[in-house]
Amino acid sequence: MSKKITIIGGGNLGTAIAEGLLKSKFSAAKDIIVTKRNTSTLALLEQRKITVMDNNSNAVKQSELVILAVKPFQVKDVLEGIKDQLSPRHILVSVVTGILISEIQEVIILKLPLFRAMPNTAIAISESMTCLSHANADKSDISYVHELFSTLGKVVTIDEKLMNAATVLGACGTAFALRYIRANIQGGIEIGFDALTASLIAAQTVKGAAELLLQKGTHPEQEIDKVTTPKGCTIAGLNEMEHQGFSSSLIKGISTSYKKISLD
């Protein structure tokens, strides 16, 4: 059954979620509200018939599911401002980095189904990798929120203690993958391609490689073995990359990002 959804925070992530829900037909425009202090920046959402307002409390009153998509330093004030409007009919989902479910519960007091979701920027094209954790939620709540984010990409439920790790692997990981693609493009230009053609080949090749793993459920090494022939150019290139520290530098980068997010 469709629920009225309020997204508090009409920034890049909040608007991407709204657009994804509309594009996937998970929600009708009339069932989506997006709030922001300066609503003039949400003109495109209004053109799509999504309700836009600058009053969080009024928006929450009209909804059954609330998605919190604000900056971490804004969370407490925003929750204080809406907690009196929250009722047992509500589900609250936070997509805010670094804010624990227990911290949200401490502010709102009322025991509601609470979720943390960690999507990435590919949510704008419904190709996010979203990690979920929850508290106080029954099977129907979990199913509904899982289905919602499934319309925006892939979803996995994890223990909340892994949320920092999920941020590094799934959100920071987008930048890591794009940096690899950028290097691939530069290499393609060096061996003769123009930038536009190199970009297309590099991006589609990475997309195809990822789809092989997602659709076939294979390990990367199984697919690597299929394109590495004895004394061939693929194994020669792979070995040179490993000699230069390709895998170890990537692993160290992930580890460094995790240490940084864990300290903050």
C-alpha cells in the first residue's frame, strides 16, 4: 500500500530520492513532499507535481514515512522541530552519515520504526547501492522500506555497526571506481583514442564487468581467468599493475577512509 512520503532536506540526495521514487512509479507525485528552507531551488520538482514546502512540521503531519536527508549538524534541531508531529503511524528513515539510530531515538523519545539508510550518488539514476539497518521495525515496515530503496538500486540489510564500513565501500567507493575509470581513460588516450571514445569504452567496460558479477554471482577472479591467456597482453598488464601496487594501494585507501570516518 502506498504511503505519503516526506523528504526533509531538498539537497542533492533528497531531490534524487524524490525523482527516483517518481521515475520508478513507486510513489505518485501527489504522495511526495520535499522540504527546504529555500524552496526556489526545487522548481523542477514542482514542475513534476511534487509538493514542495518550507515547513517541516506541516509536511510531517501529512505523511506516514519521513526521510531525513539533512546535514549531520542539523539533525538534532530538525528532529526537535518535528518530534511533536510524529505519531505511531510514522516510519522514520535517516540517510544522514554518522548519526546513530540511538541518537535519533534519544531526541524523538517516541518509539517508532527507525531506519538508517546509506545510499550512494548513483541513486540519482536508480542505480544506488543502499545499506539498511533498523530498530523497532516489524516485518511489514522492513519490507516496505526495503522495497522503496530497491526501486533506487540494490539493497542489503546490515548490522548498524557496519554503517561506517558501508559508507566507505559503497559511497566513497563510487569515487574510487571513478578514479579508476579516469585513469583508464587517460591510458586509452595515451594508446591512441580520443577522449570521448576512451571515456565510452572505459565506462561501458566497467559497467559490463560489474554486471557480470551481479548477474552471474561469480568471483572477480573467475571472470579475470576468462580473459587472461598464457603469455597474453592481459596478464602482462595485470602483473605490471600489481608490481606498481594497484591492489595494495586500493586496499590501503579503503582502510584509510575507514579510519578517518571512525575517528570523526
